[in-house]
Amino acid sequence: MPRLTIQPSGKTTEVAPDTVLLAAIQAAGENLVSKCGGNASCGACHVFVHEGRKSLSKTQRAEHEKLDALVGVGSKSRLACQARMGEEDVTVELLSFV
């Protein structure tokens, strides 16, 4: 099973493939919220994916549109409510400025 590493805390957990990244982060005990209920409309769950980006599900239109509207977005940005785990290990960074 792939492992999810969460920075800056350094927590790691095994996560089943196809699990929504937000759910996996919350299950690991991190306080990451989605104010919109996971509909890609608030951007509160914006994270940087440092490793394993290609293993995550593809970015869809709603996520692209929200990321385009957020400050501080980079090439490693994803909305945790929209990304699903794949078969490889993933490392994410929770952002303190969101």
C-alpha cells in the first residue's frame, strides 16, 4: 500500500489507492479542512505535492479553475479534496498561509 508523508509534521501513513487525499490527511490527524465540502470551490485544502504527483488522479476543470484563482499556487499545487491517491508514495506539504 502506498505511503503518504505529510510535511511539516513528518507524519506518515499507509493509504489505500483511490482514497481522496483530504480524507487521508484528516485520518492521519492533521487539521486540514474543506469549507466547501470537497467541491473545489473554496481552496482551503490547497497543498503542495512534493513527491508522487504523477501517481495522483488527474486534475479536472473545477480544480484548475480554483487553483487559477488562488494566491501562492505553483506547479506542485493541488486541492486535497480533488486528488486521489494512486499506487506510489506521496509527500505533501500543508500550507500555513491558506
